[in-house]
Amino acid sequence: MKKISVLIPCYNEQENVVAISKAVQEVLTSQLPQYDYEIVFIDNCSLDNTRPLIREICKTHPKVKAIFNARNFGQFNSPYYGITQCSGDCVISLCCDFQDPVELIPVFVKKWEEGAKIVSGIKTSSEENKLVRFLRTCYYKMIHKMSQVEQIEHFTGFGLYDKSFIAVLKNLKDPTPFLRGIVAELGFKRVDVSYRQAKRKAGKTHNNWYSLFDAAMLSFTSYTKVGLRFATIGGFIVSFFSMLVAIAYAVYKFLHWDSFSVGVAPLVIGVFFLGALQLFFIGFLGEYIMSINNRVMNRPLVIEEERINF
């Protein structure tokens, strides 16, 4: 009998953990009775009542398991690590807040049985803020154009992963993994399934502009060279024109020594313009260096505090 693992990453989801556990078990037992299953919660050091609730669920249902992180290891490391700790023939990763519809689990499994190694849930529409949706779409279009690797638009990690793909994930040794990019990069047979993303069933979202920027920069520095190329080419172009302006001023001054006064305006403009450009490029380089630094340190993805029902 094949086994399906359902991974549910969570952080401060006391309003949702019990309901999502019941919903997933209902789908698995009623629509996929021919499969064995496990449900794995990986909690990223919640500060509310999430952990006690998960413990109660695990006491009642031995097929529900839990990993409690020693601290919050971020929105990328924790789900990635959780996927590698599941024991099923496939792993389905979904959010605890019901924005990823549990009704798609049988659809994912059907695509998997038909031969797909990865089944990606693609948000074709969403009930999120329209401005956020627009900015997210612009970002996906931009990163798609810049990246040397195919980038999957509106894919958040919700999907099914075959154990052969997970075996590769275990051996990547990447301390800052970006699963969305890895899925597209490694070339496993993939099928996309579209869905409409609902609003959170309960609780408050933990995503903010900083976390969205963090995700954007991780994919940007991991899968594009355009930032470095932009800095290099832009630097050459500005240097070239700056040299032309300097030569022109020098020649004009020599020809009109007594009548031509350079003044301070060109100097102030030049200093501020070049200073701003340098700071912009230094920031770009800093993002790449920070990404390199995180990888060189090679820290563990997650440190566990406790396991239940494993």
C-alpha cells in the first residue's frame, strides 16, 4: 500500500490547526482510502496555543505527527526541512490557514499516479489585496525574464512531491533553499494544477512587506545574474559619460580660461548622482554577498526541539 504524507507548516495557527487536521483526514479517509497516510505538522516555534493543540491531536490520532523547531527558522527552511522528514511515497505540502484548498489533494494524487513527479498548485486568482496581487504578478514577470532557469509564476510551494524528488532535496545541502526555484530548476516531470486562493479561514497572516522582500531577494540572488551585470554595465556607461563630461569641461576651460567659470552646480550634481548610483550598486552587491555568506556558513536548516509520533 502506497503512503501519502501531508506536511502542514505552521506558526501561530491556534485557530486553524484542529480544523485543518480534521479536513485533511476527512479527505484522505473518504476519497483516498486505498492509501496509507501520515499528517506531519512542523511548528516554527509558535508563541500562542498552537503546540498544545497539536500535542492533543497527536495523542488522539497516531497518524498525526509533529516536529517542533527550537526557534523560528524562517518561512523557507522549515517547510523544506519538513518535506525531507516525511516518510511517504509522496509528500503534499499545504498551508495551515486553508488558503491552499484541501479538496485538491485527490487531484494531485491522480496526477501523480499518472506519472507526474511534481504537481504544482498555481494561483490563477486570489482573494488577496489587489495591489499585492499586482505587485506579485509584476515580480514574477520580471524574475521570469531575468532568470536563466524557468520560474513558475504564482507557485507558493503548495503541491505534491514524489519521493524521488525528495531524495534529491535531502542531498542538496543548501542552507538557504528556495523550493519554488528548485522545483523548476531540477527538471523533474511536472504538472500544474490551477486553483483560486481563498482568504485565510481564521487568524492573521504573518507575511509582511519585509518577508515578501526577503522572498523576492532570495530568488533574485539565487537564480539571476542580472543584478551584477546591471552594476557592471551601468558602472561602465556612467564612467564613460562622466569621463566625456570631464574632458569637455577641461577643454572648454583651457579655451576660455578667463571667461568660463565652472561653478559648483556641476560638482554638486556629479557628487550626488554618482554617490547615489554607488550606494544602489553596493546594496545590490550586498544582497549577493549576504546570500553567499549564508551558504558558506552551511548552518543546519532546522534544529528540532521535539518530535511526536515518529
